Amino acid sequence: MSDDLQKVMVDFFEPNRDFCDSRMEDYVHSMEELPSGVSSMMMESHGGENEGSDYWTVWEFSRGNEKVYIKFFGFYASHYGTDYLGFAVVRPFEKTVIDFEEIYRGRHE
């Protein structure tokens, strides 16, 4: 992660709430709206219908070899969609998750 690009992106997003809100909805603004030489790609999203009220997207912003990841977060309500609350600079990391696979289901109904 680049501290220089991170500062550029934070300085860009702080006064641009509408732009941040659109990143929650997976709208793609034209590249002219980003700082010069910066490109973006949505990396991950969570939330929406049937996934509870937690809602967020993570975008990668890159310029040359520099990369910064920003998470836009808010909540989802079925009667009107998403509400943007804020953004955070994040970093990718690997994590081990243990889940449980069903191998037998009882017959009680």
C-alpha cells in the first residue's frame, strides 16, 4: 500500500460524499472524476436483499505500482435501498475460517 496514493485518495474522498455514496451502489464514475492517473476496480461487496442491514463495498485504487483499498460502508433497508455512512482505508489479509457442513439432518418437523 502506498502512503502517497492513500493521502491522495483520502483527500479526494473527504469532500466528495456523493462520489462515495455511488461506490456503495457499484456505479462506476468516469475516470475523469478520479485524481489524474488513478484507476479503480471493485474487489468485494457484502449486503443487500436477504443479507441483513450491513452493507459495504471494497474498491482497489491504483496508480502505476501503487495500490490503495478503500471500504465504503453503510446499511441496507428493503424499503429504500442503501444508505452510505462513511469510508475506511483497509488492507487485504488472509484469514482461516472454520465452517460447518451438514452431514445429517434430524427428522423432526
